[in-house]
Amino acid sequence: MITLSSDFGSPYPAAMKGVLLANADSDPRLVDIAHDFPRQNVRAGAFWLREVLPYFPSAVHLVVIDPGVGTDRAALAVRAGDHALVGPDNGVLVPVARRLAGGDDIEAFEIEDDDAESSTFHGRDVFAPAAAAVHEAGIDRLETLDRCSPADGIVDFEFPEPALAEDTAMGEILVVDGFGNAITNIPGSVLDDRFGETVELNGESVPVERSYAHVETGEQLVTVGSHGNVELAVNQGRGERAFGIAVGDSVRLSRN
Amino acid sequence: MITLSSDFGSPYPAAMKGVLLANADSDPRLVDIAHDFPRQNVRAGAFWLREVLPYFPSAVHLVVIDPGVGTDRAALAVRAGDHALVGPDNGVLVPVARRLAGGDDIEAFEIEDDDAESSTFHGRDVFAPAAAAVHEAGIDRLETLDRCSPADGIVDFEFPEPALAEDTAMGEILVVDGFGNAITNIPGSVLDDRFGETVELNGESVPVERSYAHVETGEQLVTVGSHGNVELAVNQGRGERAFGIAVGDSVRLSRN
Amino acid sequence: MITLSSDFGSPYPAAMKGVLLANADSDPRLVDIAHDFPRQNVRAGAFWLREVLPYFPSAVHLVVIDPGVGTDRAALAVRAGDHALVGPDNGVLVPVARRLAGGDDIEAFEIEDDDAESSTFHGRDVFAPAAAAVHEAGIDRLETLDRCSPADGIVDFEFPEPALAEDTAMGEILVVDGFGNAITNIPGSVLDDRFGETVELNGESVPVERSYAHVETGEQLVTVGSHGNVELAVNQGRGERAFGIAVGDSVRLSRN
């Protein structure tokens, strides 16, 4: 199985599928993760990949969110647990690789990309052929691949850490999902004993509920999203608009 | 085969695919129906599922349009003909189940969902595991599933009926498709002998044609859409804008 | 393998998938190319299909960009190299067929469509059943298909040719991709010895670079896109807006 993730929209991902199928003799299943990740946004991609890919059984994951295509940024193949990730060395692979590895080591290999057909579409010309090669060789045999050598080190990426005190949590908005739910970096556990009550969110009192429909349509709430973090939402509406909040904005959550 | 339908946009459907593949040992084909169904809109989902799923051979259909996620609405597995449907008990499954059953009985089972990992994403945590279990057990063996029991009754859903008289039909707009075609609940048969002529539509004379390009680019027409209903359209344009009409609006079609 | 391309958006393509799977006993792989091709735009569809489909191994390609559905335009099955294309006779299949055939002959067959279930959705009622039949018969056996006969001739389509002089190239914008890159019909070879320098583009001096990130974020550049043509772009921005240019606009590129 090979999954595909990109910020390409359409129809460029189809060219990657063609290359995968032309290069992988074993006829792998292809699964689209998403191709509408926020454009050239490493942080959003890193977040969603970490949340989604661990639900898959062992697979090769092709990831192309690549604002530095055609520059000297490296191309990587990474082994993490029983998964492999193929994509640019800009940090987008790191959080999901750590989660997939589950505390074990991550092995990173650099893929030669000097003679790619294009300088603008390494998804098609570098990463898709590499993902097909990883699939054919086997996830535990990256060291056998042509044109791959152990990476000296890779670009790291970490999400900002929240500051948690006894009755206050300080964090920020990491991403806003398609429903308008504003997802923070504050762990949902801070709300464990507050369901059905309220918290103070940036100075305003907001109900804490287990899901959206526990408040009236159009009303604001704070909940724990499916990613396990505190989320600012509106029942059948857009949380980020109602709270007037955007990615990167600070969130102060007080239990008083 | 398991099909997937939701109003999730992206990338949440990918987490459901991961769960399906991790839970279904028989390596089922996955087919996306759509993930951009109008948000939390049971009526639009019910319409499109009824129009699309009957073209499929026997399959398990995972459907997650679920404004009541995390409340006490039930989770259902439904057998209808040689198909199974898995989704929330809010009516969205009912019109397609009736059509798939073709006059035969529909069997509905309630799925336990009390200990789901999240309260906000039952598509991933309740419905996808249930759809995988239905697929593995077999569509005609829902009664053998763990955590499933016969449902006492399910939430019904019926589309509004048109009022048909000899020379007049009164109906309403059920949905507007992506092209801007405004689809009514009036059966196309009322136009059977009127192609190439005109009808009066909410008081204005409009040509009746078999397809869009029978009128000039940008001109309005009334036609029979692929769903068999009367449709208000514009050749290479948006019918709902030209007719100034929206979902739920009344349509009076007169043959005089 | 059967690929699907359309301008249908959603959820109409799913009905085509149902029909393909109900009609193709051999359980073919289905691959979506795109369903958000510019609406009823033969030129844009023809461009993208020519750029994407040649990356695939041998396949049947179902293509439905069909502003003339329900009129007397013919329905075609075309053999080009070891690929088959099924779609309307409006030119959309021609550039990709020529490229897939690689100088060899293209064979075109006309598909009977007089008794289709609908007049508005031949993707579902004519082209999908025909694509399934082509898949089952074999790409080199189109002449054995029921309801198919050799076409007398097909609607041609050619992209406008650029005018290339020693130091000046005159062309036009063929399409704008989802990133906002404005793709011309001028071959990238005119830039071969200019990387790192500038050209005059409609009278303004613009840097020529191998990829986007060679200029600062938000700055304009001219590059060679993955299709091999000259492309007007902005690093992490939208080229068509920065250059104030749209599909069909003239581009004068001068090396002085």
C-alpha cells in the first residue's frame, strides 16, 4: 500500500499515481490521504499527517508539501516502525515519523535528485519513483535502494508546547479544520472534570461539552477533538469565526 | 467493497480509510462516493445517496453525515437488498435503503457506541470499525456481529411529495448540484410530451428540452435530470442563479 | 485499469464508478485523474489530459467533459498506442491520443448512444458502460465491441502554436493551474541558457529561474514548468494575479 498526501490540488496528484503504477510491479493499493493540505504549509501538513497516518496498517507514505522544490533541500526516505515515509527534508515528515516509530529509532536516507526531469515537480519526478522503489524493495530494506544513502541529519520540526499550570493553560491555535474547528496545542486532559461546566477562554466564559450538539445550533463551545486536543467550536457553525481566532493566535484557558 | 460518503471534506476521511484497512482482513476495495456533501445536511445527503448508491454492485456503504455525533442518537447497520449501510440514525440512510431494498424488508441493527475513543469523530471510532466488521461478517449476517442488536425502530425520512394535477405540478427544490442545476421533487414524466415546447415555471415561460445544449449558451431551460426529476438549468451556466431559486423554494410548473 | 476524468465535481463521478464496477467483471482498478477540470472547457481538459495520462501504464481512460451531452455529438472509443480513451467527440481526447500514439495511427470508433437512460448524464449512461466494455474486451479489440463502428472522422483539436524568432517568442496563456502558475504554449527550450538571468515579459524584466524558491517569497519569476512550457509564477504566491494575466492572454517573451 502507498498513500499520497500533497498540497497540489488537482490534477497534479494523478501524474504521481501514474508514475507509481508504472514503477511498482507488485500492483500496490493507492490511497489518497488529501491533496488540499494548506499550500506550502509545513506545520499544517505535519499536524494532519501525524493525526491520520497512524490509523493505517503498514504502508509507504508519499508526502509532497515542498515549498523548496528545485533548491538544494534534500529528498528523504524515512523508516519509522513498520511504515516508510518519502518526501522533502523540511520537517513535514518528522512529527508523524516520531509517532509511527513509537519511541524506536527513525532511519533516514537521502535520495539523489540531481537529474530529475523537472525542477518544479519532484512529486512526480523524484518522490513517486522513490516511493515505488521503497514499496518494491520493502520498508525494512531502505538501505538496499539505489540512489539512497544514510542521511547525515534531517531538518527537525516540533509543534509549540503549551504552558500548563494548575488552573490555567496557555497555548495557541495549531490548525483550523474544514468545519472551522480551531484546534489548539493544549491537551484535552485539562478539561477532564469540566464537562457540563464552563471554562474561561481568553477571558470569556464558554461551555465545555463532549460534542458539538450538546449546545444549541450556532452556539460556541470548548471540546476535546478527535486528535485529543482542546478545540474551539460552534455547533453546526465555524468556531474560528465565532471566536475571532486564527492559526498561531494565543489561547488562554482558565478553569476558574 | 466498502464505499465512503461524508460531509467531512478533508483530511478526516483518510483516517476512516486507515481504520477500514486496519480492520478488514479481506483487503476490500474502497470507493469514495463524496466527502463534500452539504455540511450536516441530512436531506441533501439522503437525496444523493439514493441517486448514486443503487448503481453499485453489492457493497457495504459507510455514510457519515452526523450533526448529532456524541449525543444519544443511535448508530446503525442496515441491510437493504444485497447492500449494507452503516451510519447514524438520523434518516440519512432511509431513502437509499428503501430503494436498494426494492420493496423487500429493511433490517436495522443498533451498534453500541458508548466507549468510543472520541465523542466527536464516530466516523473513525464507531462507524468505520462497524463497516469493516460488516464487510468481514458478510452483508447477510449482520445478526452475528458483536455489539449489534436489532433496532427497535429508526428515525424515518421522506422527501416532500409534489402535488400533481392535470395541467399543473406544485413542488419544491430538493437540492442544487455543483453545476447549479436546481433539482425539484416533480417527476420528469410531467414533461413527457412537452419537449421542444414551453412550460410556465413560477409564472414565466421556459423552454423544455432534452438536454442543456438544445438552448443557446447562457439561456434557461427546464429538463429532466439524470435522477428522473424536473430540473431548472442554464446551458453552460447556473440554473439556480438565473431562476433566482434556492433549496426549499416552491416550484409551480404549469403546462398551459 | 480504468481512469476517470470529468468536470462533474461531486457526487456524479461516483455513479460512474458504480456503473463501471457493475459492468466490468474483471474487477479493474479505478483511478481518479480529476473531477474538477474547468467546467465545459474542452481546451483545459485537453491540456491536462495530455500532460497527465501518458504517465500511466496501459489503461482505459474515461473522459467526460461534455458540454454537448444529449445533442448529436458522437460518443467515441479511441485506441492510441496501448491505451484506450472513451469520451465525447468534441476534441478533448485528441491531444492526449496523439501523444499516447507516439506517431502511430489512432483508431476511432463511434459508440451508439441513441437509447441512453438519460439525455443529461452520458458519463453514467453511455461512456461508463462503454469504458467497462472496452476494458473487458481488451484495448486492442475495439472492433469487436457491440454498438461500436469505425468513426468516419472525429472533431480535431490543436493548441495554438507559438511564434518563435531568434530573440523573441510570442505565445499565449493556455491554462492557469491551482497554484496560480500561468502556463504558456512557449516551449521551455527558449530559456535554456537564461537561468539566473532575466527576460523581458510583456515589456517587464523578470528573473528566469529553475524553480520557485530561487526568488524571494512573493516575487515573480519565469520558469519551465513540469509540462516543459514556459510558466509565469510567484514563489509561494499566484503568478496569474501578480502578472495580471489570464487564459488566452498574449505573452511576448524577449531575450534582450
